[in-house]
Amino acid sequence: MAFMDSFAARLRALQIENMFENDFFLTWDKTDDEIAAVFTVADALRALRENGISPRIFDSGLGISIFRDNSTRTRFSFASACNLLGLTPQDLDEGKSQIAHGETVRETANMVSFMADVIGIRDDMYIGKGHTYQKAVSDAVREGHRDGVLEQAPTLVNLQCDIDHPTQCLADMLHILHVFGGPEQVKGKKIAMTWAYSPSYGKPLSVPQGVVGLMTRFGMDVVLAHPNGYEIMPEVEEVAQKNARIGGGSFRKVETMEEAFDGADIVYPKSWAPFAAMERRTQLYGQGDFDGIAALEKELLAQNARHQDWTCSEAMMRRTRDGKALYLHCLPADITGVSCAAGEVDASVFDRYRTQLYSQASYKPYIIAAMIFLAKRKDPAQTLLALEERGRKRTL
Amino acid sequence: MAFMDSFAARLRALQIENMFENDFFLTWDKTDDEIAAVFTVADALRALRENGISPRIFDSGLGISIFRDNSTRTRFSFASACNLLGLTPQDLDEGKSQIAHGETVRETANMVSFMADVIGIRDDMYIGKGHTYQKAVSDAVREGHRDGVLEQAPTLVNLQCDIDHPTQCLADMLHILHVFGGPEQVKGKKIAMTWAYSPSYGKPLSVPQGVVGLMTRFGMDVVLAHPNGYEIMPEVEEVAQKNARIGGGSFRKVETMEEAFDGADIVYPKSWAPFAAMERRTQLYGQGDFDGIAALEKELLAQNARHQDWTCSEAMMRRTRDGKALYLHCLPADITGVSCAAGEVDASVFDRYRTQLYSQASYKPYIIAAMIFLAKRKDPAQTLLALEERGRKRTL
Amino acid sequence: MAFMDSFAARLRALQIENMFENDFFLTWDKTDDEIAAVFTVADALRALRENGISPRIFDSGLGISIFRDNSTRTRFSFASACNLLGLTPQDLDEGKSQIAHGETVRETANMVSFMADVIGIRDDMYIGKGHTYQKAVSDAVREGHRDGVLEQAPTLVNLQCDIDHPTQCLADMLHILHVFGGPEQVKGKKIAMTWAYSPSYGKPLSVPQGVVGLMTRFGMDVVLAHPNGYEIMPEVEEVAQKNARIGGGSFRKVETMEEAFDGADIVYPKSWAPFAAMERRTQLYGQGDFDGIAALEKELLAQNARHQDWTCSEAMMRRTRDGKALYLHCLPADITGVSCAAGEVDASVFDRYRTQLYSQASYKPYIIAAMIFLAKRKDPAQTLLALEERGRKRTL
């Protein structure tokens, strides 16, 4: 009975006043307590649902999503989180041109938000744009709320930007915590965030950036490896350095995948595009230089092809601790011999970890729901207890 | 306590029996009492929501939308209204060709309506088509209900047709009533509905038509101004004349924007396409003459360009009462120097009124919800009281 | 009072344990008791709704649809069924290429299903593909559930595959049962499932196959007729033969529409593509031979055109029992002189049966809801009683 008690107690031990009516842009905007609160509420909502109890806190209200890049998984994670809490998902399918300049962002944000409790945005395509756009939307609806235009200020949830991918990386971390047994157990563990070869082009940097920015907070030995030319944003490396210092762990860069994998407890091999190339692409796009973009794409694919040895093969996995590191991926992976001739990971490695990879992904809807929950409840611990006491069954 | 009492009392003083199980096509189909009922229920639903009380009257059911023209704002207003009342919005994305002839309209209307409580339609592209199509859909589902095919007859809500834009104009009017303090306060006020220059082509006539058709009922001095050749539908001018006569106000046409703005209490400067040109366009479209349409578009843009002086500049605003008329727009506006080189309104004017413009728009979801509510409740006053008594919180 | 009693009693007399947590692929996978249970629950849910009582059994949860072919009617039927039971419909709009190979099917199916209670799939375009794909999705989510990835295993509902169209054919049959008065009354009745001319190309075989596979179970005299070259799948003919034998009816093939219509109690004249041609088309598609597909289409249209006399004319209808056979169609029909110059049915015949055709279609949302209900409730009879006892009004 009263299985929410422990979650509520954990939550009450945390300083999380600032989460109420706030947004979620970057994990490093948040304190350790706030990150812990997201995990606690995610686990609590999951426990409620798995015990057949509805965690609906909304009788009505909209959850708006804006996807400026294709998405199936994140779209469904967001829709699932909204549905779990009682919000109706509603997708804003704006052509990029229509909401390009600032005036229109402000106006559109307000016009769609009269009944919105949350706005989730994915905008990861252009360096320097995604995060800025999300901030602009948040500013607009907060201003609208202050001015009495909006009854409520919808909370903004970053579903991936050019800098961070907090819902993914928090889901990854919660998965790690559950696999290893908790925060004490992950201290000192070595995690290898490495580039891996893919025959496709222009994958966002938000995952590697998000991983080194977040995982360094848990006292882990975070190692980043990539071929020359695939640097991530320097600002994020600084965040990782600082977080490692504070969190009692470390952040290092190494030159080879082998070095990163040696003795690793966790590996996260994944392709991404060079930051500098993505900046060039953004400029070319701004100039409408589509020939230039096509030439750049060709150049990048050729550059990728020089690094086909960066792959999570069985041989590479044998270098990890007891050959049994936890393999992570945000999915979908480019699997050698399955989805492409040569890719990020051997089919046999992927197969061995499939169930765990799916479990990793299963945390994302709950992470998103937790972000919304914490932004909307002044006393979230009390609400968890109230949900259990209400005891409304999810199905009759 | 019992803050619904006054709304219920106001509603009970009105003759609104005909609204039950009826549609909403044109404001001039409705009596003054019926218009007043829409305002009263819109305000009541808003009061409930702003007091944290859910106005859900549906446990389940669909709200179907058909947009035969692009729409973001109206789409979200409709989705918001449905959500507020407990209906799930469901968009019917039919290619025009598929539902072009009468037989298919009847069939499709019934096929999608087995669980539908409302159908909202926007069809403003072709003169003589939109209203006709909406009537055909309504006839089809009423026949289906009579024949026992549909358990319930969905109510039809006109989300914009070739003749009127009732959800917009009622939202505009409710905004005016709130700004000025009520029906007594708007009597005798001068409202200038004027054409304004825009570099874009083919904006619907439904807003100016809806405004002169509706605002003339409130004892206002309604002035319409546009360049030669931008006439609205003569039938609607007749409606405006008649409504002015009955309502104790006036309806006049003047030749210049200046004359319209002089001493005005409210101004609504907005671009629209010439009615006659839109008729020609409809004919060309019917003949499949796409070269003719392209030629017409060029001609119309050139015609527009001769009237760039029709713009809501600061100088123009100074002509209004104390230089401080209430500025209205249905949004998005073509703002000079912001969204175009020269447009409908100066950026400084727009900026000064932005918050009020957003407030104006904020009434639309409640107006739509009120239309649905009044069509679905035999004793809407009783339902408002019941909603307050039930006191179900919108969020836990 | 207690009008659910009779439905519950009927249900309790049936052996339906295997329906719980099971899928619905083909009607001939199911026992007679299971088919009877679908009808009983469909009627019960309809009775609840028509008495103003909500049959919602879900507080939250998603109903995912995947349409690999255009659909308006089935899309709304599925959305209606989900809404009726309390699930939020969510459409997965995957490009075919993205979920083409097996690995991706498994992954995508799990990634979208974390909160999904049902997945409805329409995939009828290629022989040998649709049913296989549906099975793959079901296998994937069941594995995900077994592995602890998914809290619940969503039930799979076949919204049309290359073999069967169970939601359509069960709706058709329930309509027949209601028109004729029950299972005893349909015994010995002659039903003519016949090909009919259409100027369009490549209509699926799932309806004629579904009809002969299902209707033969009810002791009816099922007659199939089509021009030479329009054979249905031989496996399904075998199913029909077997079902007729067990069910005490008959299954025969005749050479002409006239012979099929002679003395028929029910007629179902409808165009479909030749099975063999559809197989060739699937091969051409697999080879990427689009010229070949275009040539095949031309050939098939020419082949169709040789059989314009296969049409449900007034003369043809006069051959049926008293000239008054029940006319069925899954809609939309190709109506001579209305939607095409020459088609499946005379306008006067169609007009006379329109209301009945719409009623026929009205069963589909309830059939789908019944399939979900039976897969999700261990004791569905008890749930029906509980729904009536709860007595929650659908509208306040």
C-alpha cells in the first residue's frame, strides 16, 4: 500500500521550487536536485501506470508539438506523455518559412496556446537556431501570460535542439541508473561516448553533447572520442569539464575508439556530423546556396567514409569491461549488414542488446511526462500521494 | 460562490430554443437573443476555466474539422474548443476532387459522423461555394440522423465561408464589448471597416462582410471604405443596411480611408480581394483555365499596388477619436517593414496594440465552444449551473 | 433497467477465453462463438451509447493506426472506436521505405507502443504482404511485452489486409442479421457476391474474400461470380468450402452475374482486381519496374472494359427474390452516371438503398470497438454490466 510514499519522500528532500512554471531547455540549466526530481517523478508515474493507476492530472488541455525535423519516436513519446497526464496532443505543422521571422514566432506561439499546457519542440537542424527558437517561443507565451492573453503559460519542453537532447539523455541516464542499481553504483564507471561510422549524413550533435554534458554530473569517467574534424561544440565541452569537476568524475577526450572502449562499463557509439560543417551548412542555407549544400553533403559523406573502422564490432566490444559493457543507442542505429553495408554497429552486438535498447527508449515518455508534471505542480510530492489515494484505474 | 448564477440568469432571459440541435452558418441567421447567448456562454465557459473548473460536457465524442484552405489559428481554436468540452478533434483531410460532387459530400459526411458531435468547416476560397458546401454537409448529416443512420446529428459550425466568418466576427465583437464595457457603451460608437493594402493576393471577403453584417446590430455607426473595385457582396451590404435600421445604428460607405478613420472609435483596416475578381477566379477555376488564373492574379496584384496609400499609418491613426481608436485585426497582419515592405499597418501601430490584438483572438476558442454548447444543451443555463456544482477541477 | 443483462447472458454462454489479449487478423481464425461475441459486444456498446451511457473503459491510452493505403472511412471508424472506449487515436505516418525491412518493423512497433492499447493496420496493396506485415507487428509487440519493454501488449486489429477485411465483413454480416432478424432467419438465404465493372483499377480482393470466408459460416447459400480471370485467392475459396460444409450452407461459383442474382436474397456486386494480376504487380513493384506497372494498369483497365455488362442495373435487381434483394456495398461505389459514365451500380438502385448502405457502414466503429473490448477484458460480460451500473452519461 501507499507505494507513492517513498517517491514523495525522495521528492520532498529536494530543492525544486524553481521547476514550477518553468521550462526545460538544457540539462545543465538544472540543478542536481532538479535532475533527481525528473528521475523520481518519471519512476513514480511509471509505477502508478504499472500498478494500473491513472496518473492523469489534467481533465482537458492541449499538448502542442512542433517538429521542425522528421520524427516518429519522439512524436509518439511526446503524445504518450501528454496522453498519460490527460492532455490531447496537437501537432503544429508550420512550414519553416511561415514562422521564420521573430514577429511571427511570437504571434503563432500565442495563437495556438490559448488552451495549451505544454509545447514540445524539436528543432535540431541548424546550429545556433534550435535553442534560440525554443527560447523565443517560451518568451512569447510567458509574455502572453503576463499580459493576460493566455490563461496559463504553457511549459516548454525541448524535444531536441542544436545543443542538447535532454529527454533522450535523461532517459539514457535513468536506464543506466536502473541497470547499475543507483547513483552510488554508477560513480567511477567509465562511459565511452564515441563517434561511429554511418553512411548517412548530417546526424545532429545533440546526443553526444547531451551525454557529455549530463553524464559528467554523476561522478562517472566520461570519455569522448571521434575522428579529427568531428568536434562537438566547444561550449558544451566546457560544460562537461565543469560538471566533472563538481560531480567528482572526469571528462577526457581520446583519439581512438579503441582507447575509449578499453575497460568501459558503458559504450554509446553513434554517428554525428562535424560541428563546423553544420555551421557552414547553416550559412549556406541562410544564403539559399543549395548547390553549396549539395557539394557539402558529398564532401561530408566522403569524409565519413574515411572512418569506417569506427564501428562497434564484436572485437571492439571485447575491449570493454569483461567484454560486457552496457551498449547504448538512441535508435535507430545503422546496423552493419542489416540497414546498411557498413554502419555503426555489428548486427550480433545490436541483437544481443536489443531488449535493453528498447528498455532504454521506454523511459522517454515518462521523462517527458515528469518534466510537464514538475512544471505544473507546485507540490508534486503531494500530487503523487493524491494520485495514489484517488486510485483511479487506468482501465475499468 | 455560485458565480454561474448571473450567466444562467442572463441566459434564461433570452429566447434561444431554436439554437438547440441547430447549426451556425451566418450571424444574420440568428436573432439578437441568440447572438447574446453565444457571448454569454463564451464568457461563462471562460470564467469556469479561469477559475480552474472544467467545463467538459462530453465524456467522449469527436469534433471533426474540414479545412479547404490552410489554417493554423482557426485549426487550433477549433481543437481548443473541442478539447475544452471533452471532444476529440479529428481532421478530415480530403482532397478537393474526392468530395467535389454532391453524392460524395452526402456520403462522406455520414461516413465520418457516426460518433461526431460537431463538424467545423472552413471553405472560403470560391464565391458561391463555401456556404453551399456547408449547407450540403449539414443537410446530409441531418438526413442521416433522421434516417437512423447517425445516433446524433453533429452540429455544423462555420469556421469561415465565402460569405461570413462568424467565429472571427463574434470574437471581435465580444472583445469590443469587453473593451468598451458592454452593449450600452458601444451604442453610437463609430467603427471603420476599411480595405488596406497588402502585397498578397486573394484574401477572403468574409471578414469585412461578417463585420458589417454583425456590428450594425449593436447600434454602432458602421462605416465601410475601400478603393473602387473592391466592393463586397451586395447581398451583405443589404443585410448591413437592414441590421442598422433595426439596431438603431447606421451603415455608410465612404470613398476614402481618411474619411472612415475620422473620429472613429474602432478601426479594422484589412486587405481583401475584389468580389467581382473572386467570381471571375471561381469561373476560371471551374473551366480549369489556370493560365487565366495566373493572369488574373498578376492583374489583381497590380490593382492592389495602386492603393498603397490605404494603410493604417500613425498619421491615419491620429485621425481617430483622440488618436486612440481601438485597432482590430483578425491576424496575421501584413506589417510594413516587418512582414513586407509596405503593408496594412505601420509596425509602431501594430506594436502598440499587440496585446489587445492577441486578446481579441483569445475569444475565438470560447465563441466556438459556446456555439457547440448551445447546439447540444436543451437547457444551457442549467448546464452551466451543473458544471459549477460538479466543480470538477481542470487539473488535479 | 439492466438492459445489459441479456447481452451479458449471451456472452456468458460463449467460449471466448482465447480472445483475451489476442489479436484479430482473419475471421476464419476465430470460432463461431468468438464471432458471435464480436456481434454481441458491438450491439451492447451501441445500446449503451444510444441510451446515453458512456462505454469508456480506458481513462487514457493510445490507439495507433497505420494506413499503408489511403483511407477516410476506415480511419474515422477506427478513431471513433478508440474514442468510444477512451483511447486517443494517433496515426503513424511512416513512409513505406522506412519500415520496409524486418528489423525496422520490430523496432518501430515497439517504439510507438509504450502507451498503446491497440494497433490498427490497413495494408491491402500487395498480395502476400499485408497479412505478413500485421503478423510481424504483432509478434514484435508481444515480444516487447514478454521482455518487459512494453507494460501492455497492444492488440492488433486488421483494418484490411491482402487476404481479409474482417471489420468490413463483420459489419456487413451484423447488418444482415439485423435486417433479417437473426441467425435463424439468415439460414438458407442466398447471397450473391459478384464482381462488377468499374473504370478504376486495382481494387483490393479483401472484401469478396472476406465475404465468402465469413458468410458461409451462417448456413447461407453463398454464390461467387466473376468474369474469367478475376479469380480470388484459392486458399480463401477452400476456407469458404470448409466453412459451408461445417455451417450447413453452401458455397458455389457460377459463370454469370445473372445466375448469381437469380432469386438472391442479398447481393454484393463490387469491383476487384484479378488476384493473378495483383501478384504480378507485387513482383513488378519488388523489381522497381514502374514501366511494367504502368503497362499492367493499362492492360487491366482494358480487361475491365470488356465486362461492362457486369453491373447492378435495375434489370439485374429484378432477377432477385421479389426484385427486392438486400443490396450491399462497402462504399464508395462507382455509380453509373454519377461518379462515372458506367460503373458498378445504377443510380436508381443505389438511391433506393442509400439509407440501408449507410446503416451497413454504421456498424464498423462498433465492430472495431468490440474487437478491442474483447481483447482487453478478461470478463467482458462483467464489464458490460459494470458499465451500465456505473451509468456515466456520455454528455452531461
